Amino acid sequence: MSGKYKGKCINFELWYTDEDEQDLNRIYHTLERLIKQDIDTAITEGCNAVIGLLLYEGFLYKDHKEYYDLLKRVHDYGTQKGIKKFILVCGIVWDYQNKLIENGLDYTIIPFDYSANAMWVSYQYKQLPNWNSNSNKFLFLGGVANRPNRIKLTAKFYDAGLLDNKSAIWSFFPPYTSEDKIGCRQLLPHYNDIQYKDFIQYASRAVDSKYETAQTYSRASGKEWKEKKYLETDFFKDPNFIDQQIYIKSSISVISEGHVYPPAYDYRFLTEKTWRAVINKHPFILADCTQRKEFAKQQGLDLFEDIFIDKYSDVNLEGVVSNVKHFLKVKDNNKELIQEKVNNNYRAFLNVIKGNEQKLKYLQQLFSLTEIEINAWFRQKSFDHLFRIPEFIE
């Protein structure tokens, strides 16, 4: 079958245009032009297959008519040019093959866990730590503060007297946009203004300087991405790696996973926040919704729930705090069980990586892709090579 197709990988994702305001229609219009230009290049190189890459976000924000219409126009354009086969390799994907069929789109989806793979590339030559059962500290790495399982959970630990150097290693970055400042203040109505200010000042902390230099990126426009040169920072060269001492010096991670914004609605994905704990052999509590916890289990991950005592979620944050306290109290009597779960999770991670490699081998053989092309697109530490901020194309 290797002689049937000659394929070319084409980036099907575009998150920004070089403008102050980000308009989805303008982004899609620009993306369509870019994809068609890449198809033209593929044709001149003798290709008859397109491997569309949706590696970083997959269909997370793309389950709507405008994107399906874009795919239809791209398919029609490529078919007219001589393309015989269309593949979509997606980093976050679940039942979208059925959605494509419903929309009359002749694309075949191949799932590829890009987040896990980038973690593997980042850590594969590092000396991985063993679980430190002797530490009585928990680890809580924050991100964008304006979420209940970020600022509100941090405040829960603070109120319980656990946010100190004896009990915790944590990072917390205060809100900086007007919208985030308002949202964060509303999430902590039990503080008066002085108490809130004191909490923010006390909680603010970084575990390294990498993310600190790039923490505002998630709220930036395309124009700001270029002006502030985020992609040139150390963080974006390797956003997964963190000094492993923070795992060595703590015994459980509190994980508040990635958020989704409208029109996205599905939490069935894991980011570096979970995979980083797994690869560093850390027990964890997933302070998240039921849908995400069930998805994690489907990936083979053990959530340590028979160690915990209380129900917990991104809504029931008191349960997160009480379970962390309980874990630290009983871990010494459950060392073997916890170690077994840690080992299971690492094996589950390696199974994901193994599945990824099998898919790369399939793509390479079926579409005559070179090892250089496979490495350039898939075996990367970051997503910076997928990132582009073009001017709007009429």
C-alpha cells in the first residue's frame, strides 16, 4: 500500500491573525487561504494525499458549522487539484468521525495525543524521580487564576492554613486583565477587600522563571503575541519541563486541568498538567469535573480514589482539600498501594506514547513521509512550530 499515496502534512490550525481584535470568521478565512496554498505546493511536489494536522487543539473549538463548511471547501478544492485522500490527525478528538460523516465530509480521523507526546520528548532523556513518600508537602501548580479550581482552590488551602512552606510548594499568578480581576474577586466573596488584597499578595509565587515571563500569553491578541515575542521565551521552547526538585520535595500533586471556552464544551482531554505529574511518578488529585475524571480513567490512569475519603470536584473544592490532608496523613501506611498506582500510571502513559508511535509508523508507510517530516511535525517539545500569526488574507 505504500506506493498508493504520496502525502504532505499541512497545518489545519490557526488561532490568531496579526490584529488587535480576533474575529473567528477572519481567522477561518485566512486559514482557508493558507491551506489552499499548501495544497498547491503539495500538488507541485507530486502529492495526492493531504494529512491535515489539528495537533494542539484538535476539534476542541471547531465543532460548529463554520469549520465544517471550511473543511468542505478545502476538500472540494483539493479534489479538483488531484488529491485522492484526506486525513485529519487530531490531538484532541473523540466522536468527531461520526460528526464528519453527518456533515458529508470524506476525511479520516487519526487520533494522536500530542500533549502526551510533547511531554515524552521533553522528558525522555531526563532522570525520572522516584515517588518521595517521606515528604509531607503537596504540589499545586496554578495557571490562569480566574477559575474556581485555581484561585478559589488556592484560597481554600490558604484558609485551611496549608498554604505555607511547611505544607506546600505552589505557584499562583495574580489576575492582570480587567476581566480576570473582576472574575477572581467575585470568586472570593467571603473576603473583604483588605483580606482579598492580603491573600493575593501572600499567594503570588512562581516555582521557576520560565512561565513567569510568559504568563500573560493566554489573554493576548495575535498582535500582542508578535509585539511581546512570546515564542522567543524559554517557556515556549519547552513548556513541559519544570525543575524536578518540586516533585522530589512533595508527595502529591493537586491538578487543575485546562479549561475550555465557548464554543467548546467537552472536557475529554488531558494536558501537560496531568501528564507532567504522571511522568514524574507523582500521585495526584484531579480537581476537575466528572467528565474529565472519567476520561482520565479511560486512558488507563488510576485517580487514587480509594486513598481519598471525600467526594471532590472542581465544584466541591472542600473535598479536594480534605482529601489532600487525608492523603498526607495515611500515605505512610499505604506506601505499597500508592507506589503500585504510580507505576500503573506511568505504564499507562507509555502505552499512550506507544500508540502514538504506531500511528506515526502507519502514516509514514502509507503516505511515504520522511523521518525528517515526521520529526518536524510530531516529535516536538512545544507547539511553537504549529503557531503562526499571519496578516488577515482577503
